[in-house]
Amino acid sequence: MTENTHLLIVDDDREIRDLLTRYLTRHGYRVTAAKDGQEMKRYLADRNIDLVVLDLMLPGEDGLSLCRSIRAEGGPPVVMLSAMGEDADRILGLEIGADDYLPKPFNPRELVARIKAVLRRSTPAVQGTATAGGSISFCGFTLDQAQRRLTDRAGQDVSLTAGEYELLVALATRPRRVLSRDDLLEITRGRSAGPFDRSIDVQISRLRRKIEPDPADPSIIKTVRSGGYIFSPEAQPA
């Protein structure tokens, strides 16, 4: 898969761009590098990019703003890099729509592992029972697993990141079953999940804002105290 996978590295540090370009190329990826948001947007418009590795701190438009625009335009998945490794910064990046977040300094091998995990989640292929199957309907929504899309009762697409999609599939294919955070991390991210990973809570919050009638009082994805989460409606084949 890697030989046809095109990555876009966006970082204003030339040494980091060159290092990542060489390293990822050795691992079989096609790599394009950009020094700022302006170059990034030009490459996204002109080339078929499968994933963006995006630095948070950039001259001009910063990484959070650029990630938000990528997500708004339905662009490729994003792995965000940042020298700021605090939980608040990481959660903010995930809230904006990043599919994963890696603090600097990092081991390039870990970056490759995270890129592979995000690409697995975003590739439209059958990956075991959690993603196999046809369409599922619940509460007026239709989750089409073949096309990896969610539509509302008016037939309009609901924009989901790759991580949000995989999380919704994991829940909807296991209705009325309590799933802990560790369960959901293992199902959606497998071995790429790290200890104390709070991204599940962030993605649950984002999903609720997109599908719940009242995100403050969720009726579809409910929290189970000291347990995790449960998909409350009985999902039906569409």
C-alpha cells in the first residue's frame, strides 16, 4: 500500500522536512514537503494527497487553522505534530479535527506507525467485523460502510474524520453493549493506542455534536459511569 500512498509534510523547519522526507521515502511512501500553509494548499489542490503530516507552529496561518480548513473541505486525514505536548494542546488539535497528534521530539518509527494506523482507519476496505457489512440505520441516520459515509434523514452527508467514522462503526455494530475506552481504543486504533490516551473522549464529544439531538444530554451515545460508553439505539440494517 505504501508505494502508492502520497504524504504531504508541512513544517517550516527545513531540517525536519528533509529528515522526514528521506525517512518516509525509505519506507516506501511518496512524499511532498511544504514550508507553510500557502504551499500546503497549493499541493492539496494540485496533487492527490492521502495524508497530511502537519506542524502546529507555522509562520502565517497556524496548524490549527489549516487543519480546520482541511476538515471543512473534506480533505485527507491529518497527523498533527507539535513541540507543545500538554494534554490541553493535544485535545485542542483533536477537537479541531486532527486524526492523531504526536508531540515533538518524536521517534520517526512512531510517526510511521501512527501514519499506518490512520491510513488503515481511512481506507475503504473491509477490516474485520467492526467495519465489514452494509448500511446501518439509527435515529434517522444511515451509516454506509461500503462508502464510508454517514447521511442524515434528509440524505445530507455528515462530515466525519477517519477517527470519528471508525469510532461510530465500532459503537453502531455493537449496540447496547458497554465498551470501555480501552475497548474502543483497541477496536479503532489497535497497537497504535498509547496509555492514558484521551482521544476517545474527544471524538465522542465531537460525534455527539454531529448526531445527538441534544449533545448536552446524549440519547444515542451514552456515558456509563466508570465503564465507558454504550450505543443506545438498536441499529438496524438499512
